Amino acid sequence: MLIRTHSCALMGVAAIPITVEVSVEIGVGYFLVGLPDSAIKESQHRIGAALKAVGRKMPGKKIIINMAPADIRKEGAAFDLTLAVAILMASEQMRGAAEVEDYYIMGELSLDGSLQPVRGVLPMAIEARRRQKRGLILPIQNAREAAVVEGIDVLGVESIQQVIDFFDAGVPIPKTELDIRAEFQNSLNNYEFDFADVKGQENIKRALEIAAAGGHNAILIGPPGSGKSMLAKRLPSILPPLTLDEALETTKIHSVAGKMSRYSSLICVRPFRAPHHTISDVALVGGGQHPQPGEISLAHNGVLFLDELTEMNRATLEVLRQPLEDRRITISRSKYSVDFPASFMLIAAMNPCPCGNYNNPKIPCTCAPGVVQKYLGRISGPLLDRIDLHVEVKPLSNDELLAKARGESSAAVRERVVRARGIQEERYREYPDIHCNAQVNAKLFHQYCAIDEGCKALMKVAMDRLGLSARAYDRILKVARTIADLAGAPAITAEHLSEAINFRSLDRDSWGR
């Protein structure tokens, strides 16, 4: 008897439908074809033990299983439940062959018949709706994540016995339903950190407000203990709230990477990723034998924080160049390539020198002449060019540190940021891929970042003195455009431009000399 069940394989952040065909015939043997990996080949033993645990058995006949299409590599244990249901029906141990094709089935089996959660459920649910399936049968731990997609029945089960009873005896499985818009609204402002906890450092707060308002990259440079990491961790709290579409896109990436916690549904706040400085280039941008999203994709629509930037491998840092420009990363293999979105804000932090005290008013620097410049040279010029704001962080004085007054709250700063982003959304409403000033392409740059003759003269002086590249010139004008938006000004003025130029400290000839 030939039975077909359906599931999905993952390719990048998309789900590809997989049809599992099972035929049980006279003979002996278990034959699994269709490019399965080792985890799927080992499923025979998990399925056998799970069926025995619920009073069923592996048929003592010839079992032929084909996973179509055969030219797509299948991996992982998520096909265990799909295979087990098909084997039971093909061996006539379970009814419901007509109904089973209306569902996508997925889940990893334990030896006692219970189900373990799988990754990539959200893309699979989206694909099920697109294919007009009735619903999904999947582990209960993944049900809330799949229920984000409306228009399909999400049936979360704890064991294979529930699936058998559902098809064989018509015992209903409770549907998992979620008011996604209510949950999204209730979770928008769940931030652990607040700018009100930060004492002093008003110039750094101003720089991060500008970065948040325009989606700009920034680097914080200062001695240890000056508050670089503390300030960076609070940046997500002043960013505009995620839209529902952005939340779905972000959740999809985390789902594919297996980063969703059990019983979670939707990522409602902007992600903040802070990998260790020993990270490899593959872990940072994604890849592997079977490509997975890297940290830059997990930070999509959020913040990627690279602490101790000068301690990172230079080759690893250089792979950031292309994603910072294109806002996506393409991982190519011999037979296929996958695209992962990577539209993130880069916030980096570093010490100014090996001892950490260059320009520290409290502690003198002990580094030898020329060491500071060599230390900063670990970061390439092309990478620094792609960072819009260079911010020098000074340690707090004792009076500032002991002051009881709290700083301005993140909510107050966020109001100004949201107002500036609203101006930008209106400005670029005809361009669906552009939402903030940092994303403006070369075609639109001259139209929306135009400056008058006085500003041009100021920029000429700045370029001569700082030795700015053409890319740095563009980025200064984009930052000036953001400063003007925060001020509600229709055009860039010399005041806005001067402030933007001041945030290019690492371009100054005097730095580190």
C-alpha cells in the first residue's frame, strides 16, 4: 500500500514542501531514498522504539521510503513523525489516509513516543497557508510559534499516540489559537534596560539618539569602565517599535536558526546580538555545510554589538563590509545559494590603546610612542568608512558618578526618534525598501541630502583637514540629514553639518598621535 504524507525542508529562511512516499511490500528491508542526512537515516531506530512504546510495531516487511523532490538535501530529525505516520498507514495499522494529505506533519520522536521541538516552524506554517493546507501537526512546544500564521489549524501534540488517535479514532486535538496583534502590542515595550539609569554622558546619548533616528552605525571609543557597553545595551530601548511585518520577518530568521525558546510565539522587540570577540567569520555572517543564519542575520531589524572590536580577528571584521552596504548576505555552495537578510545597526566599542587609557583624564597612558596608532590600525579604513558615527567616550567625574539625579528616560528619547523616523517614512514612502536615512541609495542621495553653497564650503574644509573618502562624505551628509529630521528642519544647515562632522573623530589626523 502506498501512502503519502507531507512536511517541509528548510532552504535559507524559506520552507520547501517535501512529500514522503511509503510503500510496504512483501519482503525484508528498510530502504530510505531522496538525499536524507544521517539524522534521518537513524530515524528507523527512533521510530521503531516509539511505535513499540505506544503498542504499535514496525512492519516486518519491505519498507521503501522516498522523500521527494529527490534533488533537495533533507536534514534533521523533524521528519520522524512524518515517516512514522506514513509507515503506520502503509502497514494498515492506522486509518485516515485521505485526511493525512491535508496536513503538514513534523516532529522529532523520543524513544517513549513523546515529541521534541523542531526548528523552522514559522516558515513551514507560512508555506502551509500558501499551499492551502488545512493545518499543521507538530510538537506542542512549537504550537504558539506556528499559531502566529492565521488561516490554518495548528494542532500541537505531546506524543505520537495523540496523532494515532486523531486519524484512527477521530479524537480531536485542541487547536492552538493566538491573538497575535494583542500579544504584539502587549510586548512592544518589554525592555530590560533604560537610559534613565545612565548618569552623565550626554554627548554619547545624543550620538546614540542620532544613530537610532537614522539607522546609522556607530563606534564608541574610550577607556575601560567609561560606560560603552552599558550605553550600547540600552540602544534598543530608544529604537522605533517593530512593525508586525518586521516582527514576523525577525521571528522567521530566529525560527530557522533554532533560537526560539519553547512555547514562544513572536519576537516583539528589536533583537540585540552581542557575540564574543573570538567569533569566527562563519558564525558572524552565516554559512556552514548546510548554511545557517549568522549573527548579522539574527540581528536583522535590530542591533549587532561588537565589543572589544580591535581584539577581533581582522579577517572576520572584513566580511562585514558587503553586508553593511547591501543589507543582506548570500551564502553560495556548488549546487545552490541562499540569501539571508542582514539589515542591522552596527554598534562597536573599543579601547583607544592596549593599556586603555589614551585620552583618559584620570589615568595616564603607558603605551610607547606609535603604539596607539598601530592599535587603531587593526581596524581597516574601508570598515571605518562604513561606520557613520565615531564617538569618544570619556569616564565620568566623581561628582557625576555620585550624583543622585537620573537621566532622561528611554521613553522620552524614543518619542523624538519615532517622530524623526516618521518624517523619513513619509519622505521615502514611494520606495518600499527604504525606511530611514542610512538606507538611502546613491540615486536618492543627491535629491534628499542636498546642501547649499555655505555647507559645501564647510564640507570642503572638513574633507581637506580630515582626509575624508567619498563614502565618508556621503555618510556625513546622511547623518546631517538625520540631525535635521530630529530638529524638524526641512533642509540641512551648517549647524546640522557641523555636528555630523564632529562625530568623525577617528578621521582626525591628531587622533592617536
